[in-house]
Amino acid sequence: MMKIINNSVLQKILNINMHEGISVKNATFNTFWIVIEKVLRIGIAFFVTPMVTNYLGLTDYGQYTYVTTYYNLFIVFVDLGLGNAIVKEFIKHKDNPRVHGSLYILRLFGSIISSLSMFLVYVVVGEEDTSLLILMGIASLKFIFISLGSIDLYLQSISKFKTISIIRNIAYLMITVMQIVFVLLKLPLMYFMISFSIEILLVEIGMFITYKNQGGQIQKWEIDWKYLVSILKDYYPIIITAFASTVSLRISQILIGEMINKESLGIYSIAIKLTEIWYFAISSVNAVLVPILLGKKENNDKKYKSYMQRMFDLMTWVGLGVVLLVIVSTQILLYLLYDPVYWDAGKYVLIYSLNMLTSAQAVATSVWYLSENLQKFSMRISIAGMLLSFFLNYILIRLFGVYGAASATILSSLFILWILPLFSKKTRPIVFMLLKSLNLFNIYRDIRQIIKQNKIS
């Protein structure tokens, strides 16, 4: 089976051959391990997540979701949205001590800013609840633990996806067993929040051990303030874009928790969870193809534009496939795994599932902005989209409740992807590539090539 994938899917979809300096075998190997990791997590989550959710009940689960929503809103200050950019830096500079040291300090400062910002916003807009404040404090520890994540990105840059997947799976299994024990012992919500925070600590310990075993020397890391300033100067549009995009995506959950109630937020979060569990199909393709595409651009490859259009095609059709999968599977999963109190989540999935298509297309556009060095344009578009998202959510939630939140998320995403890029000549190609990606003939051609190649194999 691996041979079939190797000789056809990646090679034909992107039209890459073995003589162009890209190892399709390695890309296939990496894809295999990323998919294994995601499938294992999904398989376990199918059973453990409903068990924990049903045990906590709508009120406690609503509080859990409320706190983790705040965490997800401010995590952007830790990685600064620079995941792909940092991979690009490691591809360029290799295992450079000043790159490692500078990025670690950047993430450490970011984690402190994230913690302070989360508490500040909660104090300003949230309700006075000591138990929620304690849960916020426990969740904020995860910001500190994740500051060593640059090692993970370095290992991605040298294609150590097998190692990364194994480490993440071991940590996830340990946390899963811990949560099952918590349920059996009937422990309170605080323990589940602790498990939420320490999973990333286990992952980073594994990454650290791997890095040391491969000859990495953390003691030689050094801070290059000049390089750090240059990183912020070069990539600040990406940082602002990441923050704006995160707010656009998560503001609906914050407003539901504040404008309606925590219970409604808990139900809506189930709809999001049942949708986003399939996001691995999108993130797996992105993780493997980004180094390839950025490498092509870096080397001024003449076929770069063709590869980029193929990525747009692939992400669009993967996104559509995920939407169909979500629609077909949601009601079945709800009735089989969740208590009746959560079944209303199915009503929101039909709308929110469309976000998987826009998310897949957004992945392709973000890579294009990065490779074309148009981060400033991406920043302006994202800021406008964030303001629109806040406005739409505020109005539509007041008018239609949770349905309004799901609708506002999709409408703002479509506006960011399809409308705003039209206002600049430099960003207009995005819309044309998106339009081309909807061409049924292209996907039909790729499928024929895959089938033909498999027959030859």
C-alpha cells in the first residue's frame, strides 16, 4: 500500500518527480506517520472524550470549555503564528545555536504575555468566579510548558515526523489513561484541567530527550538579540495575522459564553469538536508539503507556481471531503457516544462543518502569502476579517443565538478568503487559484493519473 501511495498520490497530485531533488519516498513516509498519529488520537478520542464529557455533565463541561477557549485564544502569543516561518528558518540555518536560543526566548516571553493577557481579559469581561479563576491559572501553566516547542519545529524541518508522532502518541496515551482513572475515581473538574495542561509538558520532555540523543546541545544555545529583532521585523505581519485569525475563529465561543451561558458554549463546543477531529486530513498534508513548497520557492524552481496551484487543488478537495465526512458521521456519533443533553450539537454541525473547507483553503493561502513574502497584505486582510467576525458574531448571536455564531464564523472566513484579496493586484492571484481549485476537470485529471500509474505499478 505504501508503494501505491508513493508512486501515485503525492507524486501525481503535485506533479513532482524523483529527479527534481525532492524525495517523494520521504514525503510519503512522513505523511504515513502523521496520519497514524492523528488516526490513533481520533480513535481514542471517539471513546474517551464522550466518557469525560458525559461524566462532567453540561455545567462542568461548559466551564471546562470556557477556560480552554480562553487558552486557545491567547496561545497565539506563544508560537506567534510562526510555525511555518520557523520551519523555514531552520531549513535555512540548520541546527544553529543562535536560532534555537533566540526562538526559545521569544516563545518564553510570549508565554508570559499569554498568561497575563488571559487573566486580564477574563477580569475585564468575565464574571467574578473564584473557581473559574483557579482553572484559568492551571490552564495558563500550559503556556509555560509549550515555550520549548521550537525543538518540535526543528525536528519537523529535518523531517523527523516518525519520532515526533511517537512522542506525541505516548504523551496522549498517558494523559488518556490519567483521565480514565479520574472518571473512575469520580474526581472533580480541576484534575481534568491539570491533565489538559501537562500533556504538552510530556511532549516537550520527549522532544528534548530526542534532541539530546541526536547530538543537540542546549547548553550551547545563545540569544542573538539582533537576530531576534530581525525575526520580529520580518515576520510581524504573520504574528498580527495569526492573532487576528485566531480571534476570528474563537470569538464566537467567547461571546456565547458571555452573552448566552456556559451550557450553550459546552454544546456548541461539541459541534466544533465533532467537526475538527477530522482536521488531521488538512494538517497532515500541510505539515508535509510546506517544507517542499518553501524549498521550491527558496531555490527559484520554475515549476513552483504549478506546485502551488496543485496544493490549492488538493486542499480544496480535501476540505470538501472532510465536510461530507462530518455531515455523514455527526448524528451517528452523537447518538452513540454522548448523553441526550448534548444532542443539540448536531443542529450546529451542518453550518459549522463548512468551516473545514474554508480552513483547508486558508492553509493554502497562508503558505502562498509566506512564500511570496506578502505577509503585510495577509495582515491587513486578517485584521479586517477579525473586525468583521466580531461584528457579525455580536449581531448574529443576539439575533439567532448559537446558530448566529456558526453562521458568523463561515461568513467572515469566506469574506477573508474570497472578497478582500480582490482589492489588491498583488493578492488577486489567490482568488484565481481558489477558482481554479474548484475545477472538476483538474481533480478528474489527477484521479486518472493516479489510476493509470497504479495500473503501471
